[in-house]
Amino acid sequence: MKNNKIMSFLKKVYYTSSSVRYIEFLKKQGVEIGSGCIFRAPKTTIIDMTRPYLISIGNNVDMNVIFKIYTHDWGARVFIGKYNQMINSSGKVTIGSNIYFGADCMVLKGGTIGDNCIIGAGSIVSKSIPSNSVALGNPCRVVCSLEEYYQKRLKKAPMEAAELVNAFYERKRRYPLPNELTEEEIYYKSDSTFGGRFNSFDEFIEWCKQQKE
């Protein structure tokens, strides 16, 4: 018995050591999961494996830290105590493609999420979220369309980039080098498809300086 527990522990350590290994494990258990998916922190992920054939995850789904899926619950144990009667409780979980989950999200039985959705941090999904939506909360509700959020981010993102550059300067007393920025390269890289980009990195930095004044 002790050896079995040790082996189970070692297996869990192995398959939660990377997203790739965790996905391979889930598929072997019967979970349907597409390509391009990633679990940011498998060690903090909980997938209800009592009914893996009820779980379907599409392509390019990004599941953040403390992500959970439950296809059943044990609330019926209260019925046993009160009425001496067990009642089954389970349901499918269906997650579409091109989904991003913020940290600490949970999808409960009956939860369905369409394609191209952003699910905000701390959300609990128990019903249907339509495609092309941004949703958050407990219970998770749609707050805007993906298109509305996209247009909002187009306006806010450049100012956030400037804030980052200027915060770098305030902390280090110098401006960042190109290799010290990541996502912000969309504003100055020659092959960027981002509209309204700058002609050079120096031009971008100069613009950021002006936003501080």
C-alpha cells in the first residue's frame, strides 16, 4: 500500500512537470483536448477525472494558474444524511477554441464556452458563454463582446506601453534597450502588423518620454 502511494505521487510529479506531459496524461485518461493548448501551471490545476469523457477542450486554449474543471459534485451527500437517498449529479464541460482564462478560474458541470472568448480572473463558469465574448465574475457573465474589448485595448495599450517604459526609467535611471521589452516591440519592429507603429525604436522611446510630460 505504501509503495502504491509513492508510485502515485511520483507519477503525479512527472505528469504535472510540464504542460505537454499534463496534456498527454489527460488524453490518455479520456479527456478530449485539441492542439495548441497550454496549462500555465499544471501543479495548481485540478481536472475532475471521475468522468473524463464529459470534458471537451478545443484548440489554442490558454489555462492559467489555479485552473479547475468539475464535471460532478458531492452535494447529494446532504440528501443521504437527510433522506437516506443518493442522487447522481454530473454534466458535460465544453470549452471552445481560442480561449484565454485568467488566474483562478473554475468551470463547473454544464459549463459551455464558445470560441474566441476571454474569461476574467476568478470567474466561475456554470452556464453558457457565447462565442466572441469577454466574461467574468461569479457567476461568470458576459461584460462585452470581443470586438468591443479589442477596440478598447487598441486605445489603451499604447499608453500602458509608455507607462512601462517610464516606470523602467524611474527605477533604473535609464530607458530600456530593445531586448528589455517584450510585447511592446509591436510598436517599432519592422515586420509588425500593428497599425500606427513607429518608424524606429528610438522614435517609440521619444514618444513614451513625451507622455510623461
